[in-house]
Amino acid sequence: EVQLVDSGGGLVQPGGSLRLSCAASGFTLSCCWMSWVRQAPGKGLEWVAAMKQDGTEEFYVDSVKGRFTIARDNAKNSLYLQMNSLRAEDTAVYYCTREMAYGDSFDYWGQGTLVTVSS
Amino acid sequence: DIQMTQSPSSLSASVGDRVTITCRASQSIRSYLNWYQQKPGKAPKLLIRAASTLQSGVPLRFSGSGSGTDFTLTISSLQPEDFATYYCQQSYTTPRTFGPGTKVDIK
């Protein structure tokens, strides 16, 4: 059974850092593009970042460029999101998602991890 | 960036009703359009991929159509478990973008 388990969220002050993790099971992470999608409280879905199967390409939404870094360790079947210089507007539930091939849908999602940026 | 719009933003319907949700892209995305269902406190669930392909395990009352810029999601006979928010999403290019959502609630 395919599973994605998100972790690492919490309360952080503005300007702080946090690292999210996504543990994959039931499939080999190296098969797929992987993305992070977030959802601010009471709001819609926003794609944040994506990384190619071998880690050689990565893409970001403009609002996080230069602050967030997506990474993966295929040997550990894990995806990460390093978030620096956090702002109040980054407060959201962050979901890890799988994209079987570039241009495909997000067919599996983690349960989400809540990041709250507040003083 | 490709902008996605949805209409209506919300609707009230009864069990057994036929429901149609529309999604429009700001430029052609061919058939790179996906639909998700989200219930409160849960992760989104993929319903339809590539505009019209039903994801495995999704009931046949769900269907999708369209190409280019205009797409629809249809629920042929609304069931109690279908009350949720529905999002379209383009996978044609990055940044991937979602529609604002359509909330379907009980009349």
C-alpha cells in the first residue's frame, strides 16, 4: 500500500526555520516526481515546490523562491522541505504529494503537517 | 503563470441531484487537467486525471470532460459522501496551479 507520512511541522517565529519530512512506503521514491502542496487555514490549495526523480531539476512557486529548498533522499525513500526566513503567510498545512511522471496528477498525498509562523 | 477559475464557488444540492462544476484555464492546457475532492480536515483525493480518466476506486457517478481551456466535473447522482470541496488543477506546466475550489453542501 502506498503511503506518504508528513512530519516536522510546528510553531516557529517569523524569520525562523523549519524542516519538513515525508516518509514514503509501498513504492520506490525514485520512480516519481515529488511535490509539496500547502493550504492556509480556510483557504485553497497552493503548489509550493517539485523535484524530479533523480534530483536534477527543481521548481518553486515565486513566493518561496530563495527561502525554501526541496530535497530528496531516494535511498531513504524520503522527501524534505527546508523552510527558511519564514513569514506569517507561510502558515499552512503542508502536504507531500506524488506525481508519477511530469505532467501527471498528484495521485497520493500525505496526511499533512501544520506549520504556524507566529510570534 | 496559468490561472485557473472555477464556477460556481459553492452550491447547495440534494441527494440524487446531478451536479456540474466548471473549470477554466487562462490558456490552453490540452488535457492536463485533474480534479480532487477534499473533505474537512483531510488531504485531497484524486478523482479524475487527464481531464476524463477516472482514478482507480472512484465511483462511476463521477466523470470529467473538456480540453484546451474549458473543463467540467459531473456527479451524476449526488450521494451523502460527496458533500465536499472540489478543486481542479493544471499539470501542463509549472507552477502547478489549482482552481479556488467549489464547495458542495446539502440543500
